[in-house]
Amino acid sequence: MTCILALETSCDETAAAICDADGAILASRIASQAEIHRRYGGVVPEVASRNHIVHVRPLVEQVLADARMTLRDVAAFAATSGPGLASSLLIGTSMAKALAVAERKPFLAVNHMEGHLLSPFMNGGTGMGAADDEAECRPEASATPDTIRPNVSLIVSGGHTMLVLVRRVADYQLIGRTRDDAAGEAFDKIAKMLGLPYPGGPEIDKQAREGDPHAIDFPRTMMAGGNFEFSFSGLKTAVLYELPKLDFTRPQTLPDVCASVQEAIVDVLVEKLVAAARRHRQTLVTVSGGVSCNRRLREKLAERCGCECLQLLLARPEHSTDNAAMIAFAAAQRFKLGSRSPLEVDVDPNLPLVTA
């Protein structure tokens, strides 16, 4: 069996995974640093890289044991080469390159965003539940990857918000992207204004369940004229100016603010995705990235795509936040096309998904 072992260390999660030649995940584990960075209110790069060093080797050993394999059974080694934190990226790529050299096997440098882009096609990509907080993700024994088909994809995470036309593996066209804050970044920054703990996106989602999404009419920016760019800095400013006017002694105020903020972000994401699918005459839309775990986003996507006769594929929650399973899956698709990376390839914190 041809298998690929992949590592993901682009930010603060250390992850390892093994997949077969088609991309079916055989083993996947994640060592989360969320609790460590929560005390700082965000990710500290030096702390993240030090913890990657601690976790990466044990994770490799664990996924090999889970898959009942040894290093000799691995056909190629892969790692995220960007975008991300340079000090973090270096840990995963250095480990994968060292294993490739030691075992005399190929190395593949994988774009983190391509991992997200293709993740809805992993194991059917239909999971609709809340994100799993467990450190270990065990793949379903019967799960098999779906065929990657042309689609318009929304990647929405803490660092990125973009629309991409996918024609086939390695053939992508950037339709639009954020001009300032990403959606996940806006969630986190607004959560901090509200005194909610890091990471803020899930906290806003939790509070919003008891709130009125129409309580405050926050702006939906860049919605006119078929514009596929995003901007969330205006929303952040609107929230900042609204907060002094509100009575937070009322128990309902915080949930209402969270629900209204969430609705403003979700409306923009859904409307632009549907409009982009229409413009590019695609009947399939996919959504991935950490923000795709948001409950309201998933609800509204399902409603709107049903009305528009669009097929919707969502990355499963365990494949939405940073994980090595999506890196292994993307590497498997590239490996089948004959892609290999030179050991001299360097990490790139600003690696683009699509080059002009």
C-alpha cells in the first residue's frame, strides 16, 4: 500500500497524519496548544515553535502505531511549507525532510491553503456538527475520499478569507479575498472587545445561540456590484463605537451583540459565495477553514444553497481547523500527479495559493 505521512505545524497546532494513495486517512493526531496561548490572548510564535519541538516526534510515533506501520512502509513524507509562522513551519518541514532523507523517500512541500481548499472532499465532507475538542481524531473505518470536482470554494479561517474557482487539482483561480481582517480574525478581535476568552470565534458562536441576530444592524461591507472582495475592519469599528451605548448589566445584551455580529459576517460570506457560483456557472460550492465550524454559517449555507439548487460540501469539523489529515490528503493528490519537492525548498510565511 502506498502511504503518505504528513506534518502540520503552520501555527500553534502540532499534527501528524497518514493517508493511503487515494487520500483516505488511516491515522490522524493533533496536539493542541490552545490552553497555553489562551493566557496570552493569542498565539505567541516562540512558545508555539518550542512546543512543536516537544510534540512532533511523539505524534509521528503515535500515528505510525495507529496505522500499524513503520517508517519503511511510508512512500513519501509531506509537510506544510506555508503560509504560517516561519518559526513554526520550520519544525514540521525539517522533521519531514529528515525522515525523507533517512528513508530515501520523496518529500512534498504542501500549501496550507490547498489543504483547506481540498478538505471538503475528504471522507465525504458532510459533517455538520460542532468542532471536536479531543486531541485525537480517529477516522471512520468506512470513510473514503470523494472525487475532487470543479467548484467555487470559500476558505474562511483566522488568517484567510478567500473565494477560489477550482477546476481540478493544482488548477485554481482566485476570485476574491479579504482586503484587511479575515473573518476569523474579526471574530477574535471583537470577542476580545467583549471580554470573551481566546479563541473568540467559538465563544461568539456559543453566546449567539441565546441572542437576537437582528438586535443591532451592523454593516455588511462591499456587498454591491458583484464585488467578490471582503472587508471586516468596518464591522470591527462599528462594534467598537456601539459598545459604549449598550447596557451590559442586561443579561441579554452580550448574546444579542454576539448574534448580531455573527449574522453580519455570515451574511457577507454566504451572499458572496452564492454570487460567485452564479458568476462562474458552478453547481457545487465547498466551504473549509476554522470558521466553517460556525453553527450559524452552516445553517445559513444549507438554507441558501437549497434555495439556489447548489450542492454544498462542507469540510468535516475535525478537518476544518489546522490538522495534518488535510495536508496528507492534498499531498496524496499532488503525489498522484507526479509532484515532488526538492529538499532545498524553503518555508514561506506568505506562500500564495495562486500565483499571478
